[in-house]
Amino acid sequence: MKTFYITNKNAPHHLRFIEWTAIRCLVFNKDRRLIEEAFADSVGFAHFKWPQSYNLYRTKHSKDPAALALHELFLQIMDGSITNLDEFYHSLRTKVTHRKRGNALKDQVLRQAKQSATQQAYIDDGKAFVSNNKLISMTTKAAVRLAHTDVSEVQISELLQSLVSEYNPTALTSDEMDVLRSIFTRKVTAMEASLTAHEATILRHTDKDVSKNAFHLYGLFKLKCETGDTWALGQLELCKELGVGRPKALAAANLLVKLKLIAVSEQGKRGTVMGKTTIYKRLQ
């Protein structure tokens, strides 16, 4: 059985205790003997110390919302309000281990209030609305990934259907699918407006060093040259500009040439010193 805390010797005892309690009640029908047998090899007698550590944690953190939520979760397990492990782990994560605090909590509450108001406005107007935050998040991530890739309408439809199948409990209506597609399309449009296709190609290069150096070098060309201007750039200066050695610097320049962002106007002579100047022309 997969556990997060029980068999983790470095986990806090109060978390090992609450998971032990949840599994004992929800999996082994509160039978202490069965759970002890199940974890005999991995836990042994260590669990006998956990109730005392749990109570000590509650005493030391009597005003901590996370500690209060932890004990509320314990009571819900014992009275049967929590009925399965998925529900238990969700509550443990959202209310205890990853509980939002301070400004993060205020921001979350504000976002939820805005979303509720927006959803109600759409309902009042008879318009479709997608309220699944996970589905929306995965849709926008996919849009970021596919910006400047010339993805087809058919591929978009297949992608969105796949996301709905994976992250939504039920199929979306035709109107809701249109809303989801508009979310995807708006994000793609925004990403393509903020980054050129060539810049996206550079950043997606499989060699991360080449990607980083080429993106930096292209930025320098845009900073120093208008389209059509030239830059007399020796290999020594090129290396200094990028802060890398000759092979990596030349790989970056060659990628920009390959993408037709710059061109070699006048090549430095072979066999000369490293500082021999090459004249590059900015094309885009």
C-alpha cells in the first residue's frame, strides 16, 4: 500500500499518526491488529509513540489554524464524515500540509469570489461557463506549449477533448467546448504576440546551452542593430559578449544564421587570430 508519511522515517510524527489513523479506519475498518500486521516490517512498534507526539503537537500549536484543521480532520475520520482515502488526502493537503496563509489565502478567496460572480453573470445571461480550474490551467499550459507551432484546428480539437477526458468528470457541452477553445486560442494569441516565432524556435532548441546563448545573442543584435544594419563582431568579442568559450559562441551565431535572423556579410579569414572580425547583418 502506498503511503506518504507512515513509512517515511523523516516525516513529522503528527502526520504519520493522522495517516495511520485514516488507513486504520478507512481501509482496515478500525482494526488495530490488521494495520499493525500490514506495516509490521516497515513500521514495527514505532506507531505507539505517535499519539503522544500528536497531542504534544496540538498543545504547542493550539492556536495554529493548521493544527486546528488537523484535529478537525482526525475527528471527521473517527465519526465517519471522511469516507475514503482520496477525500482524506485532499483535505490533509488543502487544509494542513499545503494550507494557504496570509496574502496567498486572501488572493485565493478573492479569485474564488470573482470566479463565482463571473459564473453567475454567465448563467444569468444564459451563456456557457467552464468552472474547472484544473482543466483551465492545463488548457492554458497546452496553449503556451503550442504557441508558434502551426497546430491545426483538428489537432486543437483532439487536444481539448483529451484534456476534458482526463481532467473533467463529465463531457462538456458544445457551448462549453467553444468556451474552452476560446480560452486556448486567447492564450496562444497572447503568447505569439509576446514572442516571435523565431524566438520560440530558439528557446525550444534541444541543446539548452545553444538555446540560451543564441537567445542572448539575438537580443544583443536587436539592441545594437536595426533590421538591415551590420555588426563587426570578432570571435573574441563574441565570446566576451556571451561569457562562453569559442565553440558555444559560434554555435549560437550559427543557429541565428540558420534561422535567417542574421547573415554573414563578410567572413573573417581562416587561420587568423581569434580576434579576426566577422561582419554580421541583422535580417530580422
